[in-house]
Amino acid sequence: MSIVYKCKHCGHVIGQLNQHVLHTSILGWDQLTNEDKMNMIHYQKNGDVHIQAICENCEESLGQHPQYHELDFFIQ
């Protein structure tokens, strides 16, 4: 089982954890609302978990162009 963090805007893999046992509280998932969990955490058929986050480059772009927050995707 792997936990893969990917940018929801550009698709870049931010990081990956290859652990057989992990407590989700260590990862901070217990701090997320149920809605955030549904939007961010996606379970794959092979047992992997994909987490949608924002990479540093996209975060910087959002900071420089606040109007991008209105868009679902700002990278074409």
C-alpha cells in the first residue's frame, strides 16, 4: 500500500509514503472535515490511497494570481 500525494492542479507527485501500517492521525487526516476527506482522499483498487494537495509551484501561482482560486483548474 502506498499513500501518494499529488497536486490537484498540475498532477505532479508531491510525495509518496510506502508503509504497510500508518495511523491516519499522524498524517493529520483526523483534522479534516468529512467534506474535505471526500474531496481529497481517494482509495484505489490496488490498495493505494491518493491524496489531492497543492504543490509549491501551484501554491505560488495562486498567491500571485488570487483570481485563480475561482477556477477548478488553472493550468491548461
